[in-house]
Amino acid sequence: MFKLYKRDEHGQVSHYYEVWVEPQNRRIIEHWGTLGQQGEAEPHKIKLLRSLDLQVEDLLRPAREQGFVELDRGDHSLLLVD
């Protein structure tokens, strides 16, 4: 799974963009939205004649161009449930 995030004008993470592969269903799922909300998802059929890595990168590229980036480990919050 690839997770990218975008910060608002105050520097707070406000939006997410994810891509993951479901090989058993022969599809790539693209999921995006505002943090705290359900968001939207779109499935894409895996193309057999194109590298899977390139197909995933094709989906990630526009989000990166819009300012979505991966977060450093230190930017993640930790929630422990007992």
C-alpha cells in the first residue's frame, strides 16, 4: 500500500491519497479524501502487458504533482489500544 498526504495552509495534514493492489481481484484500488471522512475510491483493472510498478506509479504521479507526499515516521501518531 502506498499512502500519501497533503498539508493545508497551516501545515496540518488534511488530505490523504492511497493506492493498493488486489492481485486476487486483478485490480488496483485508488482511494482519496479528507482526513476524518470516508473519501472516494476507484478500482482500475490490472493491465497484463504493462508493469504493475508502472501502473501504480501512473496513479501516484498526479497526486504527487498536487503536493501529496509520504509522511516521515515522526509525523505519524501512535494509538495504543489495550
